[in-house]
Amino acid sequence: MPGEVSGVPQVCMSFVLRHQQRVDSLYILGVKTGEQGPSSFPSPDEERRIRHLSRSCYIPATECLIRMMDEGFRCGLLLSGVLLEYLEGSEPDLCDLLRDAASHRQAELLTESYYCSVVALFGEVEEYQHQVEMHQRAMEDFSGRRPAILVATDSIFNWTVITAAMNMGIPAVYTDVFGKNTPFINPLKSYQAGGMPVLIRHCELSDDIALRYGEVDWIHHPLSPCTYAGWLSAIRGGIAHIMVDMEVFGGRFQPETGIFAFLEGLPAAFHDTGVRSILPSEAVAQATSPDQIPDELIESASVAWPVNMMQCTTLEALKAAGQWVPDRTTLRRFQARDHFSQMATTSGSCGMLTDYRTQADAYRYFSDYIAALCKFEEDQIGFVRAKTAARILRCIPPNQAFHFCSPYHREGFSAHSLEEFVKLLNVATDECILHHCERLDFEHWVRDVIHDEKLADAIHPLTTREDIQKAVIERVRFLWNRLK
């Protein structure tokens, strides 16, 4: 391809060190978890988890990477901003190692939104830019280097990301959304979207390390550095962008599997097979004639996630909360992509850890999250002028949601706010609507759970879907105007 090193197979490997965020059940119960008062994300629990992972994978993997870079191996590094918050006080040894790796002459820091956020789904360009700038500043303070190339949040790539990157002068954006199920997108080629260079993560080669390495029935098990380098050496006319979660090394795969020997053996194997490791910025510089990603493909990527009703409900509740809560820091923690991963039976992207959980576990996390978000909103009501409007518009926990049903069965969906209630009226059956109207269920829920007497009185005499929707929409619009 024009601009690339002719005839030389090239690989751009990057390693990701993130910290998974979880809601705290103690916060839901109103128990104080630290000197700062109730927090949805308590540092003591997370620090204990980091200490365990630090010894088993983070420290040995980082030491391994530094030795590799000392031998001339070049790679990208993406460090979680949230993770670095904890490291300064809890893991100084790991912190020092990561600083050495991040400042190494053979490494290039990458950036992302500070909380690995889903905020781009809300179309909030300025907020997304702010969170990316937060991460850039944190990395510059940490290592003396300001990262430039952006890694879009897993499964999220849309015009908000592209516009924000253009506004910030970002040289390129990494994404995983075209790595699978898009056969007409070649991950080895260079692309652009709206004038922004786009780097496609090579899912197959990334997952060979992050996922298939440990599959004993895989034809290539045990995967050796020479075999892997051999696959890369067959590449001509393109660059393989490989991104791997560092927790793979010593976390998912224990040292006895040979995973550290595999990693540390890559530079020599690359040398023997003629594979050249390059930095992400070098890959961008070589892309002189990138292909254009069709606009319709970007639009379809924008709606490919979320994948289930729990995630949709949570996104709607989070977006609504973002329109009025004063505490932006805690809100941004609620926006972390990690929360949504734990609401699905399968989660993970190219080169990242793939997790499996039961439907019951996914629903349990969804319930905890919505309850925590509800508690957070309740705590915020005292800081706004229109307290009644905020209280009525807030989300409610699953045990108080409105569960749509007919006389014979559940419809399979529930409303956790007035706005979600309006949307679900569109999909409820006529039989379901009639059933609830006859029992005055809508009125009772609005009066007893939402605590909106005016709306409850307004819908008391109504019996049709359209009339109920109109009454709720008008009331919601009025309340939002009060909050502005």
C-alpha cells in the first residue's frame, strides 16, 4: 500500500491496562464507605483487588514489556485513568514500573475517555472531549508524555467520537467495531471516516493471544512465538493492529501456561521472521491513501450496541440523570463501559478479557446499578432548585418498576422512569393496556411510586394508549422545563 514499508511485514501491538469499575452494595444501603461519605465506587474494595492482580499479572507483565522494549520492541500502551487514581497510594512499585514503561523510548502512550465512558452514545461532543482531555492530562502528569492517538470505547464508534477527535486535533482513532462481522473492511488496510484516520483492531490476531491461547483443543495449542510471528510474516501490503489486555498475562492465563515466555519470546521471533514492530503514530504516518469508511457503515455501527433491554434501560436512565445532577464526577463514574458489560451474559471485545455470566448474575448487577443510580439521584435532589421535578423524573429501582402484563402473563418489560414508561406504552399489547386501565394500575404506580399526584389525577379517567401517553409526555415536558 502506498507509503508503507515495501515488502516488510509490520505489526503494531498495544497493551491495555484498565481497571474494572463496579457499583457498591453498601452505597445502595446508605452505609458510609470512606472519609468522603457514601460513594458508589469505594476505594478499599478496589484497592484489594488491584493488590491481588498487581502481584499476579500487572507487575510481571510490565517488567516483561520493559525488557522487550530494551531489546528494541516497539508498542503502544493504554493506561486507565481510573486505575492510576488508586496506584499512587496503594501500589507504588507498580506505579513506578508503569511510569518507566510509559516513558520508554520504544513506547507510545494512547488515550481514551478518562472513565472509558459511554457518553459518546448521548451525542455529547463537548463532554466526551472533556473526558479525553482529562485522560491526556493525567497521562502527561504521570509520565511527562501527552498521548495523542485515541482509543474509542469498546463497541462505541460514531460521529460524536469522530467530531470530538477532529476538534481536538487527534491524529487517529482506534476502534474495534469493524473488527468482526464486516468482511468488506480489511483490518490490515488504512481507513478514514469524515477525514479522521481510523485504525482497525485485528480481532482474530488479538484474540489468538487473549482468548485462544488457553484453549487446549485449539489446533495451534500451545501457541509459540515462532508460530505467531510466522502468521504476521505472511502479511504483505498492510499493518496488523493488535491490542491485548494486560490482565491476560498472569491473570487469565497463569504463569505455568507459558504465557510470559510466549510474550517475552515475541521480539526474537519477529526478528527471525522479518516482522517489524512499529508505533501507532508510525502506522498513521504510513497511511497516505486511506480508504473511506462508508457513512452508512458508521451509522449501523452506532446502533449495534447496546445488546439487551437492561443496557437500554440503564443508558436511558443515565442520560436523563446527566441532564440535571450537579455531581459530575460521580456521574462520570456511572458512565463507565464496565457497568454495561456486567449486564450481559457475554462481554469482551477484540483482545480484551471475555467474561461469561448467568442471566441471573447479569440481572443482579443491573438491579444493583439502577438502585445505586437511584440512590445517587436522591442524594442530588437537595442540591437543585426544582426538587419536586427531580424527584418525579428520577429513575427507580427494579423492585418498584412498573411491570407490564396481561391477565395471563408478563409482557417481559418494565418501566424504571416516566420517560421509559411512555416508550414502553408503544410496545405494550392492547390487552395489556386494557388490563392495567381496568385495575387502575397506571394511576396507582404514578401516585404511590413516582409520587406525582397531579399526573395520577390526570390519567385516572383515561383508557386509551394515546391519551395516557399524551398526558405523561406533557407532564414530563413541564417537569424538565422546571429543572432547566
